[in-house]
Amino acid sequence: FLLGASTLDSGLCWAAGTLQVGEWMSMDLGSLQLVIGVMTKGRPDSPQWVTQYKVDHKANEGDTWTERIELFSGNTDRDSNVTNRFAEPVWVRYLRIRPQSWNHHISMRAGAVVCDEVVNFVDKGPGCCGDYVNGSSTLLYASSDGIGSLSDCFLKCQEFSNCQWAIYGWAQATMC
């Protein structure tokens, strides 16, 4: 298996050794990243792609894999990018994609969808804090105290179409 053969822009791909559930492709992101999803493509030179898959992740090499419960819909052709977002972002370095169904052969190219901006927010005391607008006008409200204000922050967040995450009890707010 060649390094880089499974990247989205590669003319090659990862192909499973056998046609059975249990095969997997893994990615090392090089460092901890805030991953919000996965993007997949099929084999570039043949009608082979993964139609459904599951994702596992872990932060460190020695950690046990965490299995996500979602069953993601994959590709319907070999050339389209299909993006699936996680229900919640996760800090990880390693991802493992486990194909569940496929077209002709288990073959794919894949990449992690990462959050490219993480900002520390200023604690404004109990209640909503961290209202912040980044360069792409993403708005976030987060709860600093975690008691009684969580639902208020989520409701406030929902008032704005560009509020993508309402987070509670974190030292950092994520802007994806």
C-alpha cells in the first residue's frame, strides 16, 4: 500500500484484500485535530466504491478505538465527494473507516473534515459567554457555568442562522 494512495486527490486508492465486513482503512492526521466529519470518493479508474461505512477514532496510538454509532451513507459513483458530518466534533489523531456495504469491490479514497479554527473565549461570568464572530461570520454561544444556562445558550444560538455549535463546559469554543 503506497503512502498517499488513499487521499481524495490521488489517482490511486485503498482497496480491501477481501470482500467482507471487517476490512478497514485508517488515517493518521499527524497531530490532534478537531474532526467534524469524513469525506469519501470511489476508485478513480473503476466502478468501485463504498456505499455505507462506520468510523472509529482515537486520540493516541496506544488508545483503544472508539466506535461511533452512526452508519454513514457513502458514495453512489466513483468520482463524487461525499461528506458526512459527525453529530459532534471530536479531538482525534487517528481515524478508521470500516466499510459495511460497497459497489463491486471495497475501494475508496478518504479524508478527514477538520475544524480549522479553534479560539479561546472570554468568560463573561455565569450565563452565555464566548459570543464570537470569526472571519467567516460564524457565531457561537457557550455556557460558562453549566448550571441553569445551558438551555438558554442553545436557544440564543438557534436565533442566528450562522450559529453552528452551542457548547457547554469547555475551555475552548470551536468555530467550524
